[in-house]
Amino acid sequence: MSIGSFLRRGLDAYWDEHEHEHEFKGLDKRRKRISLEQGIFAMFESIQRTYTSANDLEMLDFNAEKEYCMFPGEEITIARGYLSVIESLASVLPPGLIQLGRKVTKIEWQPDESLEIENGNNKPPVKLHFADGSIMYADHVIVTVSLGVLKQGIREDCGMFNPPLASFKTEAITRLGFGVVNKVFLKLTPTPDGIKFPSLQMVFHNESEQNLKIPWWMRRTANLCPIYGNSNVLISWFVGKEALEVESLGDEEIIDGFSKTISSFLINSHSDDAESMFKVEKVLKSQWGNDPLFLGSYSYVAIDSSGDDLDAMAEPLPKKTSIHSNISPPPLQILFAGEATHRTHYSTTHGAYFSGIREADRLLQHYHCIEI
Ligand SMILES: Cc1cc2nc3c(=O)[nH]c(=O)nc-3n(C[C@H](O)[C@H](O)[C@H](O)COP(=O)(O)OP(=O)(O)OC[C@H]3O[C@@H](n4cnc5c(N)ncnc54)[C@H](O)[C@@H]3O)c2cc1C
């Protein structure tokens, strides 16, 4: 069952339970109420779509959702962004160890012992090819590219891995979902009388002329709020098809869509001309869907996949051969980390972090540096 159909069933049960309440109030009132409730339901669906990155809640597996763990504690915004965390972690490493801007185009590895014998030149088993034409050999590589990049990387024409990854891995990569979520920031010109923009939770439930002027990609977003208390910068989240549409639009089209929304929602509450009162000065948007280094935002367990696929994502290659075999390929050539490899904290930064620790520990254990 999908999350979408589970929630729909709940709404239907609610309507069945409350049907008698409408009996004496008339058909028109009942229709209006149902339309409003449907609009509110759609708003919560949009919020849930944003949390999960699924374009449609019908694509989300219900059982896997039960395994997902929320991280305890408050949600916070990290001062100076995530970069400050990376800088702090990296500060203990020798200078020059981390090389930035080096795109890997191909990873050659040796899944079976015969290749090792052929290679027979004492070179480490993994060969990395970079976009600038350079190469590097390694005993172990921890691949942390996004699930979106992996999905593209396993397509035959792309061939990121040579030889291709084992089928248990490509099947997990194919089955799991990877959606697009984008943020749009709008900088407002301060109003002369200092009126601040309110936090809007938006329900699009009627087909009024005013509402129909609002573009479709705007009608499926749930929030438009200042980034904090009195800020003149607003934020809205977009997911799935709308997120991709926003990536393709120019600033003027985005401003126009937001202005129509603002005037539709704030007419009467602040002034008859909310659109001219709140003027958008500048737009900033993320473009995770089309960025070739991400090709999306974060993972979800799609219908027909399961938590087992997330575990399969974390399996290193080559797979351990039978203990009875005398010759086996060098172990732990390709390890996998990143949010899409964490069974209970996928889709999050802490999931990505924990998976990195897990793979570092795996190598330390391999070299008997730690015991688990
Ligand atoms: C709008 C939005 C809001 C979010 N909000 C939250 C939140 O509030 N809390 C939270 O916990 N998480 C949040 N997330 C999710 C979080 O950002 C991700 O789960 C996390 O960044 C995943 O980290 P990762 O290391 O697995 O992958 P990524 O962050 O995708 O990192 C992969 C890296 O691989 C590099 N790469 C790709 N291809 C190559 C190549 N060929 N060669 C070399 N390098 C390559 C990329 O440049 C990138 O640096 C949010 C994400 C988005 C998009």
C-alpha cells in the first residue's frame, strides 16, 4: 500500500463518519465544505510530498515509512550553513588531502580474481578516471554521489562503473525513489509603513477567477513565509513536477506567479492592492533537479522497493565470496555511503553523516584498527 492511498482512506472514512451532519444543511453547503476539506487535505499532502521528495504520495511505500526514524531534538538552522560543519571536520586533516573540483567520470574495479591476475602489476585494484583526463589508483573508494547520479551512472550509455555494478545493486538503485525539492527565496522591497509579510499556509480550494490566474506550479505549494520573524525575505518549497518547472522559469515568470498569489491571498487583509504593497525585488532558487552533480534532492522508498534496498545500497563490492574459495578478488574495493544508504535516516544530512562513519569504520575494522 502507498502512503497516498492510506491517507485517502482516512479522509474517506472521516467523510463517511460525518455524512449525517450535512443532511439538513443543504447540498450547496455540503459541496462547499467538502471542497474546503479537500483543499486542506491537498495542502497537507503537499507538505508531506516536500518532506519525502515524492512527486505523488501514491509513489511512497507505506511499510517503509514505518521504519523511518526522526532524529531527536529541535530543528535548527546552522549558522554559516553546512559548510561550517564540513570545515570543522576537515580542519584536523593534513592540508591538501581534500581535493575539490575533481569530477570522477569512471570507476574501474575488479570484481573477480581472474582480472586481478591479468592486471598482475601490483597496482591497487580500483582505477579512477577524472574529467580532466587524470587517473588515480586506490585500494578502496567510498562512493557518496547522490542516488540521482547513481541512477544516471548505471545507464548503459553512461557506464560510470566498469565492469557494471552487480545486479543486486543496480536493482536497488533503480527501485528506490529520488525526487526533486527546491527552495525559492524572494526578497521584498521594505514597505513604507513597515508592514511585515505574514506567514501564509495556502489552501487552493475554489476555482474563483482570482485563483485561476495563479499558475499551476504555485497552486501545489503549501507555504509562503518570512525566513524568520520580521525578515523581508520569503521562502517557498516546491517538489516534483513543480520543482522542475520552477527550475525552467525565468525570474520574471516566478515573480509574476508569486505576485498573483500574494494578491489573491492578502486582498482585504492588508489592502485592496497587496500585489503593489509587497513588491518582489529579487529571486533566488535552488536547481537540484538539473544540477549534474545531484540530479535531484533526496531519496524515498518507492512503492515496490523496501528498506532492504537501502541496505543493499550500503553493501560494499565485490560481495564476499565463499569462505571455501582460495582465491578471491581484493575486498572492499567500492564502498557506498550517502543518505540513500541509510535504512532509517535516509533523505537527511545526519543519515549521510552516519553512513560515512559506518564506511570509515568498515575500513578500520578491515585493517584491524578497531573492533566492532
Ligand atoms: C531543499 C532541501 C532541503 C533539505 N532539508 C534538509 C533538512 O532540513 N535536514 C536534513 O537533514 N536534510 C535536508 N536535506 C537533505 C540533505 O541535504 C541530503 O540528504 C544530504 O545532502 C545528502 O548528502 P549526501 O552526502 O548523501 O549527498 P549529496 O549532498 O548529494 O553529496 C554528493 C556529493 O557528490 C558529488 N559528486 C556528484 N557526482 C560526482 C562525480 N562524478 N565526481 C565527484 N563528485 C561528485 C557532489 O558534488 C556532492 O558534493 C535537504 C535537501 C534539500 C534539497
